[in-house]
Amino acid sequence: MKKTVFIIILILFSAFPLFAEKIPEVSLRFAGQGDHVRIVLDSDSELIEGASSATSTSAIRITFPSDFQFRKPGNFMYETVKEGRSLTINLRDVAEVKTSRLPDPARLVFDLTIGRAAIGRGVPQVSPSGTSKTAERPEQMTLKDVFQ
């Protein structure tokens, strides 16, 4: 009797991982060129199709229909905050945000246009004394650099 109960319990515990639901992963990738930055979120089609997003020039907030794991590159230029089923990307120096949802493979795409304060970097500045000096320009990656 004890042996039978032990075998039944052992079978139930060994089958338990088969019924566990896998948490989907959302991965972020990005590329910038000139005054444009593209942010792409990849995941399962169910997660992307059920997602809702709200955008402004200071933040992008995406709410997914279920919990998810989030992965992003270490050199991503904006702060990200994951809270439950929501992901917030805090933006800076952005003048415009365009959103698109692409079906196959499923992904959310955010095209950012950098604002005028950021565009002016790298433009020669003339001081009152008449000498010119180039404003500092932050290091920027091209699309080719990101995908190599």
C-alpha cells in the first residue's frame, strides 16, 4: 500500500513540469541613425497582438495581456522600468514618436525623432570672440553597427 502511494506521488511530481506554463520573453533591440532612433520589441504573436501602448515625447508605456520576462541590450540609451505586465521606456530629447505593429514575426516598432536640442549637437558654434568650436556629439551607432 505504501509503495503504491509513493509511486503515484512520484508520477504526479515528475509530470508537474509538463503542465507548467512558460512565461514569454519580450526582447528589445534598437538602432539609431542621424536624428532617428528605432526601438523594436519582439515576442510571441499573442503577447504583441494583445499589447496596448501609450506614447508621449517623454515616455512609452506598453501593457501586455500577461506577465513576461524582459531582455534588452546593455547599451540601450533609455531607462526602462518593468512593473507587472507593463513596460515603461523613459525618453529624453524626443520630438516625435511613431508606433507600428507588424504581424510576421510579431513586433512593436517605435520610431523616435530626436528633438531640436539634440539635433544641434555637432554643429559649429561661433563664440563672441569669432573663434569657432564644434559642439560635442555623443557617440552614435548606425544600423549596420547594431546588427553586426
